[in-house]
Amino acid sequence: MKPNPEGSIAPERPVFLRRDRLQDASLLATRLAVGGFLIYGVADNVVSPARMAEFSAFLAANGFAPAPFWAPLSVYAQFLCGLALIAGLAIRFAGFVMIVNFIVAIVMVDAAGGIRNAFPALALVLFGFQLTAFGAGTWSATSYLSRRRRSSSPG
């Protein structure tokens, strides 16, 4: 046995139970789940003009003008954020887009229904803050590309 980072003597943990690996795995799992959720939530609007028109009418009924502009903007923002989360690419920007999109959703629609109604959008706002603050983590396209850039640079 050897001292661990905290200074106490403890048996070495298997590599998959090390704190840094658990943090990476947790962030990856959350990114995949939330990214999949975002894509699933808007996929019907992406592939069906009738569903997009229905969403546009919903936005118009909730005070968004011009709704035909805002509906595709919100749908494609969520879809692209979902793709970014799954890939782990442009995460800080995607997190910021999530913050803006879901704060608007809370203020314009969800708040009227109380905290239970607003909580899913609030959770996405908070996750957006986490992504904006901390990035994608080690297991992401951004991290991979950064490592490749460093290893290929002369010096």
C-alpha cells in the first residue's frame, strides 16, 4: 500500500473506481442522456413540417412573435445542442445556448405552471451552467482534438 492523494494509506482502487475516472464517466453519461433527450424531444419537429407548424402555433399562443421565426430557432438550437453534447464538441457554447433557450421557456411558458412544471427546463438551465463553466470533460471530441493538436505541434 502507498499513500493516496489525501495522504492516508489505503489500498489502491481499480482504475475504473478512481475519482477522476468516475467524474469523466459521470459527465459522459450525463452528456449522452441529456443530449439524447434534447434530440428526442425535437426530432419530430425536425422531420415533420406539420409538427413544426404545431409548435409554432403553441409559441404564438404563448406570446412569442414572430412564432414562425422562434419555433425553428428553438428546435434547431436544441437539436444541435443535443448533437454537441453527445459528441462532446463546442460544449461551452452549447451550454450557453441551453441556458438562454430554457430560461426563455421558463419565463414565457413554464413558470405559469409552478415549480413542478418548470423544473425540467430549470434542470437543463443548470446543466447548461455546468457545461459552460467546466466544459465537456476528458471523454469528449474537444479533449481528443486538443490532445492531438498538442502532440502534433512542434516543440
